[in-house]
Amino acid sequence: MEWIGYIFIFYIGAVFGSFFHVVGYRSVKGLDFIKGRSACPECDTQLSAFDLAPIFSYIVLRGKCRHCQAKIPIIYWLSELLMGVLFVLPVIVYGYNGFLDGSIIWAWLFSAMLFIVTVTDIYEQIIPDKILLFFGILLVITSYFVQGFSIVQGLIGAVVGFGLLYIVGTLGRLYYKQDALGGGDIKLYAVIGYVIGWQQVLVSLFIAAVLGLIGATSTRVKQGAIIPFGPFIAIAALICFYVGEALLTWYWGLF
């Protein structure tokens, strides 16, 4: 009956996904994400527990506000679905023993940080320092309990991640005569580098650049428009978190 545990953890992740979306949205709008009831942005009616039940409310209400019938942005439902997957994924990868050695908590924290900064970057093209500092501290503390994690390698990864993005941003600014990378992206890579290590920082940056290029060319973007790079960084970082070692092994095996 292992699948019952997976379903339960998935739904817990969906609950957190709903909350993390609120944190990301309200933190860049200057709103309090702890106090205050959720309300429909169109009719301003306070939402009940029925309206806010993760996954199910959106389906039952057919993506519309129960009070004014205004369309509910699908990003809310996708946030719940995505975080549910990101919660159950490390349990599948590490097994339930991952709770004992810190691996699952470590993965959840990393996923939560990447999810929240993706939300803030999509809405306002901002990656708040307070989010990075909060999760950075938690990840450093948790890393002491993760079996096989090297603090020294983590610190080297943080330096490489920050330094590499700083160089890329500086060169981009000189070439384009404007900021090519935001300061938040650079500081985000310091935290990512600590978690995945310096070798995988290089791999993740390559993947993020490819994804960003695909995203920019496959959508109609006005000249001079700002494209949030955070979502592509988050996807690349998660890929490297779970299969980065396999990618490196495959790459070196080509020579």
C-alpha cells in the first residue's frame, strides 16, 4: 500500500504549493502573506475552505470564482499540482529512509525555494533577498544532516555559482549596455551552487541557457522586453539536483 503514502505526501505538497504561491505573489506586492484571508481578486469576496481546497476546488468550480464567476488563473492549480509532484518525487527517489538522513527535507527545502523565486520572478521579475536568505540558512543547517554531503564542496559550489553568474552578468552588461542578468539571479546561483556543487553549476547554467533560448524564441517577445530567467534556472537546478551526476558521467563517457 505504498501508493497511499505517495498520494498523501502529494496532497500535502499541493497544500504547500498553494501557500508558496501566496508567499511568492504577496511578498513582491508588499502584502502580508501570514495575516489576512484569501479573497477573489475580481469581486473581493473572502474565500472559504471549500474554495481553497488544493487541486479539487479548481476542478469542482471549473476554474471560476463561485461568487462572481470570474475565471481563476490556471497558474494557481498548476502551482498546487507541481508542488505535489516535487514533494513526492524525493520520497520515490530516496525512499522513506530519506526522512531519517535528511535527504527528503533537504529536497523539499530546495524545491520550495526554487518554486517561490519562480513565482516572484514571473510576477515582478524580482528574486527577493529575504527569500534567498531564509532558505539559504535552512539549507545550510539541513546540510549537516544529509548523508554524504560535503560542506567544503558546498561552499566551493556557492562561490563558483555566484562568481560565474557575476562574470556572465558583467559581460552581458558590457555587451548589451544594460543588465543581462538580475542581481537576484546571481545570488540565487550562490545558494544553488551550495546545494548541487560546482561541477553541476556549470551543467545547470548550460541547461538554463538552452531552456531560456528556447523559451525566448518559441514565444513572441517584444524587443527590449524583460524575460524572467528565474524559472529556467529553477528547472535546470532541479534537473541537476536529481540526475546531475548521471549527466556528468554520461558526458565524460563520450571522451
